Amino acid sequence: MSSTAALAPKTGAATEIPSRRSYWRKLASHPFFWPGVALVVLVIGVAIFAPEIATRPYWQIYPNIGLSATGGPLPPSWSGKGFVLGTDWLGRDVFSRLVWSARISLQVGIFASVISGVVGLVIGLVSGYFGGWVDMVLMRFTDIMMGFPALFFLILLISLIGPSVEVIYLTMGLLGWPSIARFARGQVLSVRKETYVDAAQAGGVSRWRIILRHIMPNIITPVVVLVSMSISGNIIYESTLSFLGIGVPDPIPSWGKMVSGGLSYLYVAPTLVIFPILAISLTTIGFNLLAEAFNATANPRSARGGHRG
Amino acid sequence: MANYIIRRLGWVVVTLFGIVLINFFVMHLLPIDYAKVIAGTHASAVTLKEIAQNYGLDHPIWYQFILYIRQLGSLDLGYSYQLHLPVTAMLGAAIPKTFYLALAAVILELIIGIPLGIWTARRAGTFLDSLVIAISLVGVSLPTFAVGSLLLYVFAFRLPWFPLGGFAPFPHIGYVVLPALSYAITGAAYYTRLLRSAMLDIGDADYVRTAWAKGLSSNRVVLRHIFRNALIPVVTFFGLDFGGLLGGLLVTESIFDWPGIGAMTYRAIPVVDVPTLLGVVLFASFAIVMMNLLVDVFYAVLDPRISYA
């Protein structure tokens, strides 16, 4: 057998406790960190400056200049009519729709993650600090929610309420908290036995004040990291819902919707599918590169992270 | 052991009840006129009243819940608005096809993911390892619909190796390859990362050091001592991710027109076929709960340290 070095017995020197500065230095020297930063900054920049970057209104149909002589979509071209990435089946500008989709995807992904994060943090804090039957009931409820088939349940809920941007991130956010609640609870359990919590209790500080002033500040960083890692998963969810025809309503563009619409033209105009796939993949790859760098810095031997959609 | 399973079964009953309760309240507490959902928006007042009576909507809510439980007890999930068939019968026809696809997808993801995970864990820190980690990061970042669309384009259209879609029963494997692979590529990437990280963690354990010290061959240590224990998180994750599997199949079934539960859901979306959507959610939740039960039992068998008391 060739190299088994990684799993071979180690002669261990005691690991030193890293300082905060060395943490950032290690993070910045991880090979995935800067590519991840670059991609995420690029996507956020495109989302923020969408009105400036887009060359045409995303909803505008150009029946005369935007379609080929046979009425099909225009291929990408630098010269000519100013449709750099071509047009879609209605004669809309693919480039501008891609750009605006970045805004929608990030908005839905970030809002959903923030909602899940807040709900999960509150439930985790209460459950972990109070313990006893409160913990039992909340964690059983969390287990039940975790057992829900998220995508199917989202489809049912959104069908009943009617799709809109707000409904989509609200339902995603209100279904996505259980894993964050569990994680936050675990963090609470690990700090609530610390001396400073005992000291605060002995000093007669109220329970809620202990939770907010003594426990929360000590668990917030890892929770925020977990919540930011969940953004890419939520972006994938949003695009999957749009792909299935239950995402953001027309005329708002979304990468998932562009792919599902483009599938009918896959054989004549594959770029209609390939461009939005590239856009969404670069976005989620960017977020996952960052997540991986954070993870590897905090826990050097693991390579977990990433979200399945 | 028997005690453990009985306690677990008790918990399954509680969870199923919770799921039914949540579904019921979702249907009845949302600001939706359920009679209108059934009859369509153009129904007359008389029709609405008749429907309300037929479906027991004029009873107090606790009585409606009892009616609902009784209805579920007799496996009655109502009729699909779209196809006017009993939802139970539709599920009965779709489940075996989804099961076949799920089995193919799981086999593929495991026969790619597990060997790759072992292989790359043995080379942790080398260039090849980083390459596999980078590729698998791209793998977990791709939404299932993106992988499916690309596979369809390349291996069904450009290279006519596989059919463009549709279903054929078992011996005709050609039909199942692309839909299964669409899900399995992401899954394999995930299992590779999970197994690699679990194996590296376990590589530090005392019993592994003992195994090396005894002078066992590296294959024996890696496969018998490290890999076997690293399987535990893999099995756990498999149970946790069963909902993700069902969601992924929903996407690939709709791309490849595979007549399972996913395609059934996909067709119900545009017409808001509530009984079908609700039936699918209930079935998927039940399947997830049962899967978790199986995993827990399997887990207890695999790891003697878990107490059954």
C-alpha cells in the first residue's frame, strides 16, 4: 500500500491554543478563502448594483429585435443588437435577467437564513438554559420539525398561500431553524457550566439577563457562522422551488426559473440553461468555499460543510 | 434491545401524531377558505356550503380533527382535483417507481462516495486529496436540477447513450441511470467529504494507535478499525438526509419524467391540487420517520456502545 501517512500513527506535540490573530491569519492562508471571498463579493456586488449593471429592463420583451428570423431565441453575441448573452424564448435579455436574479436569490437566501437563525437561536438558548421539561418539549418539537420533508412541505405551504418573494423567504425561514436550534442548544450546554455563569447566578442576576448578557455573547459567533453557511443551502432551495414552478412570481427573474424555462429549448439554445446554471453554481461554490475555509480553520482535520439541494 | 425498540416505537407514534397535527393546523389555521380551495374560485355560494357540509367544515375544529384522524385511519386521502382519482391509489402506483429510483440513486452514491472517501482520507494533505476535496465541494454546491439538466443535455442529447426520459421497469437499466446519477453525484460528493472527515477524526483514537502498535497491516487498520467506526456518522447522516433524498428525487423525476411521487407532485403544483400535495407530504413524513427508526435500530446493532436500556 502506498502512502497512508494521513492515517498513520502520529507522534504528537501538544497543540497550542491559537490566539485570535493567528486564527484570522490561518483563515486567510487557507487556499479556499480568497477564491470564496472573491466569488461572494462578486455576487453581492452584482446583486447590489443590479440596476446599474443590467443593460436592459429584465421584464421587457423585444418581439422585433430580440428574436431570430424564425421566432427563436437569439444566441449570445458581442456584435449587433446588444444582447450579450442572447435572448430567451420571449425575446428578453438573458444577461439582464441573470443580473437581477442575483438580487432575488441573495435576498431570499439571506432573509430566510436570518429568520431561521433568530428562531433557532431563541429556541436553542431557552432550551439549553432552562433544561428540564422546557428542554424536553422544545427538543421533541425540533425533532418533529426535522423529520418534515422540507421541500414537499414548502411546496404545499406556498401553493396554499400563493407564491411571493415574502412568502417564500418566510416559509423557508420558519422551516429551516431546527438544525440551528440544536446547534445553539449544544453551545449553550457547553458554556452554562462556566464559572462566570455560576457567578452571575450567585449574584442574583435575572435569568433572562444571564441568557442575553452572559450566555448569548459567548455562543453568538459560531451560530452566526452556521447561519451564514446556511445561505447557500437556501439559495439552492429558492432556485429549486423556482425550477419546480412555485418560486418567485413572474415577471421577477430567478435562475431556477430560467433553467426550467430553458429546458424546453435545450436542444436549440443550450446556453439558456447553461448560463443560469453557471451563475447559481458560482454563487453556491463561493459560499461553500468560505464555509470550508472557516470550518477547516476551526477544526483542521475535517472537510464537512456544504449543503445539498 | 426489545425494550429499546418498544420505546423507539412509542416515540414514532408521538412523532407521527405531531406531523398529522401540524398538517391539520396548516390546512385549517391559514387564512384560506378551504371550501373555495376544493371548489375553485368561481364556485357559487350554494356549492361552497354543500362542500363545507360534505367535508365537515361546518363542525367545530376539534371535531374536524377527529374526522380527519378517522379518515386517515381508513387510508382515505381524498381525491385528486386534477385526475379525479383517489390519492391513495395514485401513491400506491407511484411509490414502487420512486423506491426503484431511490435504490438506484443510493447504490450509485455509495459506490462512488465510500471508496472515494477512504481513498482520499488515506492521502489527506496531499495534492490528490486537495483535488478531490475541491471537486467534491463543487459537487455539493450544484443543485440537483442543474446536474440533471446537464446530464440530460450531454448524455441523452449530445451523446445519445441514454433515453431522454421516461420509465421502464427493472431489467431495462438504461432509463434509470441518468435520473439516479443526477441525484447521486451530489450525494457521492457529500459522502466522500463526510467519510473522509470521520476517518481522519477516528485516526486519532487510542484504539487505532493500539492497532498500529500491534503491527497490523495498514489495510487492516484502515478498513477494520477506522473505516468500520467511520461508518457510524455515515449511517446517521443517511437517516437524517432521507428527506433530502425524497426532495432530490422530486427534482430528477420532474426532469426525466419518471412517473413516481416526485412527478406526481410536480404535476400537482400548477393546478394547486391540495389533496395530492397533502397526501405526498404525509407519505414523505411517514417514510422519513420510519427510515429514522430503521437507522436507529441499525445504529444500535452497529455500535455496541449505544445503550438499549
